[in-house]
Amino acid sequence: MAHKIDQGVKRKRHESKPSKPSKKVAIEDDGKIKISFQEAEKWAPIVVSSANFSVPPSIPFKPYTKSRANTAQRSGRSGAIATTEVLLHSSAHPKLDYTVREEDTLQKHYVGIYDPETRRLEITEARKMQVRAAVRAHQATEEQVHQSRIELGQLFGTKKARKAIASMSENAIGPSKAERAAGKKIDATSAAVMASMADAAQGMATLEELQHEADASKPRPKANLNATDIKDVYTHDNLLGVDMMKQIPVMDWTQSIKDKKEIIVSSRHVARRIQKEASNIENLKLLRYMLLLIDFHNAAHSSSRGRSLFLPKRDVLKAALNGMPEAVVESVKRRFTEAGKMPRFKVDLLITHICALACLVDHYDVSIFELQEDLKLEGREMAKYFREIGAKVGPLSEAGRKALHLDKAAGAQWQVASLKLPLQFPKVTAGRKKTR
């Protein structure tokens, strides 16, 4: 059976929640409200809004003010708001920096305070500001640049460079690791290891001892670094030895000098000084030993495989040394050769001995041009050997040029090595970085 439906009456919708009252709460109207407007002083109220985040209420902000650049365009604003701009900043958060800036809008914002007892409403203009948060940078700029270089090296570097970067990363000790380890207590095992390290460190050499060992390993004659007189730094006793001085023959030289015969030797440096030192037997022996070392050096020949020099056959070497006694030659071999050859270290040691002997004969001021010609070296190489024994190398003086009867062009090629206290040995410098 069908029922008729009344089209004129609508059924009310069923509501699960009670509806809100349509009336608004209003102030009692039994009296008038007194409204007053107060101009904003230096610190006006602010209205702050944030986008999609909340600021913890415990975060303190530090205010900053500056004069507005466009004051004329803001003439409609009142008090300090029209002339100054405010910025709030806070770094109290461990990871975020908060910055509150004014919004540059054409709207004005006001704050009103109503007192129901006195029925007064005070209205003042407020600053509309926006707060923003930024993640604080975790590393310094230099560390970022270093990390960028490492990443570039890993992407575009050679196989050798990538291997070196990987090795550095494995062996690196970061500050975070050190900070985490700083708060840890030392257990019994760590204490035992540290105690054993302390015992082992007691026998380690000091910095001065290490420097002394490094100097002793250099290819140069042993110097008396505690000497107060330059004559005691290098002596013929430590350069040759007492027995060697006795075995060096100079009788043929002294006889030729008496007979006024010319003494022909292979060294220009030695030949120029024989007549000058004719009355000094000790210096003649030093010159004869210098000649032996020069001839010994020049008799050796180089190899294409390395920087070592190889001695010639026994009879060839004997002829090159001008009949020097066998005991003296064997002493030189023991001192400056290894298994019939002269490694680079021994070659440098022999040349620095020649430099020290030249300083003894020439009273510690040596013209090195003829000596470099005898040894077939460049001027910079010869100067380097003299610096290795602690001497200073400089240009030939005008008086020295005239004494040698040299013109200015020839005198410019001559250098003088001076041995003075304190000795100045070359400092060890770090090698230059290789660039691709």
C-alpha cells in the first residue's frame, strides 16, 4: 500500500552535535567605552607570524635596530615604526637560527588593550613581522672546500689519487671521535697499554739527538760544532788522520821547488797554490791529498743505469794517481767506495772533503771557480757543496778580482766561499707538491 508524502513540509536534518549559538558575546552596552590612541614609542608591540613551524617559547631573541632607508614612503606610520626598522635574531637553538624581520606591506596593524573596570580601550600601532628558521652550517668554510676537493678527486682523479684519498679517509681521526673518546674512562687494558708506551718512550731520542743523527747522516766531513775558533771546526786530523798525513809524499814537490822546476799537475786549483805554500809542509800535504781526491774522482766513470761512479781497472787507476803510495790509495778506496763503485752519497762525501781541505789551505776564503773546473761541475753545484759544509758563498770582491788579474766579465763567473762561525748548514725543506 502506498503512502502519500506531503511535499510542502521538509523533514529536519538529524544533528549529532549541538549547534553553536548564533549570538556573539558582546560588551555590556550600559555605558560608553572611552577609546584612546597612543603613538608607538621606541619599542612598539610586534605581531609575529610563522610558516608551518612553531618556535619554542624558551628561545630568547636579541633585538637590532637601524634607520629606515625609505622613511618618506612611510609617513603614514606613527612614531618609531616610521623611522626605524627592527630585526630579532636567536642562535640559542642547537641546530636552527631564527630571524624575525618586518614585512614590507601597505597594511597597518594595531594592538588594543581593553580595561573592563575603567572601560578604556587603548590602541597603538604594532610592527608586523615574519619569523624564519635556517639550518646552521655544520662545518667551517675551509673544511667545506677541503671536502669538495676530496669529492672532486674521487670523481675525476687518477687511480693513484683515488687510492691516496681512500687511505687518508681510513686513517683520519675526526674531531667527533676525539670528543666521544674524551669523556670515556680509561679501563685497565688501556691503562696497561699506555704504561707500556710510556716505558718504551723513555728510550726514545730527543729532538736534539735526532737532529744530531740527521746531521751525522749527511755526506760531509765530521765538524766540531762546539768549536769557538774556526780553525777547530775542520782539522787535518779528522779529514785525513795522523797516519795518513805521515804517508803522503811531498818530497818531489819540495825538491822541484828548490830546483826551480815547474810542477805539472792535473788540477789548476792545486797548481796555483804549490809555489805559494812551498814553505808550509803541512799545507803541501793537504794539497797533495786534494790532488789525489780530484784525480780519483775524475778517473771514475759513470753508468747509464744510475748516478753511481765506477772505478777503472787497477793499472789504469794507478797511472791516473801519479804514483801515489798503495797504502794511501787503499785508504781512499775504503773511505769513498763500496764494492768497486762510488754511490752518490760517497761521491758527495768526497767532494765535501775537497771543499773542507780547500778551506784549510786558503785560510777559509776559497775562490771556487778553478775547483769547479777541475771537478767538471757547474757553479751552482760547486756552491752547493761548500754550503753543505757550512760555508757562505758570494761573488768575488773587486779587490779579489784585481789580485787574480781578471777583467770584469771573467770576475763575474768567480765565486768565493767563506767559512765562518757560526756555521750555516742548509735547512731541510719540504718538497714541492706535484701538480697535474
